[in-house]
Amino acid sequence: MKSNKVTFADIARYTHFSKTTISRYFNDPDSLTLENQQIIARALEELDYKENKVGRILANGRTEFVGIIVPNLYLHYYSEMLNQILSSYETYGYKFLVFAGNSNEETERRYIRELLAYNIEGMIVLSHTIPSEELASYHIPIVTIEREDRYTCSVNTDNYMGGIQAASLLYKNHCDVLIHINVNVPKEVPAYGRIQGFLDICAEHSLPHELILADLGNTYQENKAAIQKLAGYLDEKYAGQKKGIFLSNDTYANILLNYLIQLHGCLRDDYRIVGFDNSPISSEAVIPTSTVGQQIDKIAAAAMEILVEQMKERKKRKPAPSTGPIHRVITPVLISRDTTRG
């Protein structure tokens, strides 16, 4: 009887259950006893049953698709986060539809409409462009990562602690001046904590410092041009001083590191560099770069755990009412490498 076209009727005859019971096994297994689930599971193996995914989607409307919107994939943090999220297929079995929004609101709204047309069961959003209140209005399970999250569930790094860790490492390196390079982050965005942590350490120890909040562009080429220009400014303003530079992500740190090596033939002793993320580029750089590790694997795992619980709840006959967004914070880990060792 083994066949790749085994039907529910075949399984029912084999197990002496009704077709309704077999259907419940696929669509609502918790409604069956564990013993009956095991009987049907053994029958599927013995019959060499191959599930018709398309038919199942048409029957119950559950696509097992999750949408993901990232700002871009050239920043190493986002590409590594995406890699970690996609690897959760082995744990949960959900498939992913991924869009890169490139910081364009209307483009991202079009992408969301496209995802909803595919009847996604949930969504993970890393992009900053669409307010959380609007995301919540779509009435599907949503988890955001490292962005404004008043109305949505979220997983974020303890960015304030990360800012403290980075500035403290540069302080311990006896730098003459501490510099933080970032974009103009709104205070409601979790990453603003990196700025505040840096400023608080500088204030606590009365350290000479400069906070540079600049438009660094939306492409790698724009980032490179902006950071090279800032490097020239810092070289001139702080000539002869040991400069401790904390950049807001590892991609920016790597751009600065490469430029300084190209310019001077080495990373001169008057520079100390710390990035943020611990994306692979930090350890694989020509000089391994000190960084504040975001524990990207744990963030991705927590985001999927929260999302899957929400999606499971919606499938119940009587879903429990929401008590409000869940916000989870992951502790960063400072990783000291060669760019803060002289």
C-alpha cells in the first residue's frame, strides 16, 4: 500500500479511525489523545505518507509562512540576524519570506501588503520606518528587534549597558579623548542607549569626549565616504592624541579600520576602536576588532520563541486575550580584541 499519494481515506482505513480524526491529527492534534496521535504517526511512517503542503494550506488556511522585513543586508548585523532566524526552521518548521525595505516607508508598506496576501502567520520586523502602532494594526503576531516597540512585542539588546562597556574599555586604554560616531537615533529607539551609556561614562570620569551624530547614508558606498571624511576630521582635530573611537556597529568600525590601515600602512598606536554587534566581520577583519557582542543568536531565538507562542495561541479554539506586548532584553557581552590592545 506504500505510495507517495496516500490519502486521508487510506490512513483512516489503515488505522480504523474516521477521516475526521485523521484531519484533526493534522490540523488540531491537541484534540486527540497522545495514544491516538502515536498510532497515526506510526501509520504515516509505515504508509510512507508524503504530505501535500498546498492541499493542507487550502484546507486550513495555515501557510506556515513568516514575513521578515530588514532595513538592508549590507550591514553585517542584519545579514547575521537573518541567518540566525532562518536557521530556526529546524526547530519550528516555519518558512520565511524576506524583504529589504531600504528605509522607504511606502516600499515597506507595499511589502507588508504582499506578505499579507500570502497569508503569513506572523512577522519579524527589524526596519525602523513604520511606527509600532501601525504594525500592531495589522492584527497578526509581530515581534520587532532593536526598534521602537511601544505597541509590539520585541527583543532588544541592553544597549545602555553596551554603551557603558564600550566607553569603559576605551577609558581603561588611557585614551586622551573618547569619540562616539552614530546616526541621530531617536530616544524611543533602543539603540539610543548606546549614546547615553557612552555619555554617562564620560561624565562620570570627566573624560574629554566628542559625540558625532551624522547622516552616514543608506548604502555601503555612502557609509564609506562619510566615515572616511570623519576620519580626516578626527586626524586633524586630535593630532598627537590617543583617540578612543566607539562606532555604533561593526560595519562602520570595519570601514574606519580599513581606511586607517590604507592611509597609514597600519593601525597606529594613537587609535583604539570598538564596534558593536559582534557580527562575523569583527572577528574576520584584517585586525580583529573589539566589539560589544549583541548575542545575535539569542536575540533571534527569543524573537522566534515569542512569535511562535503568539501564532500557536491564535490557532486555539479559544485564544487567551493578550495582556500587552512582551519585551525581552538580552545582555551584551564585551569582546576585547586587537584594536584595543595597541
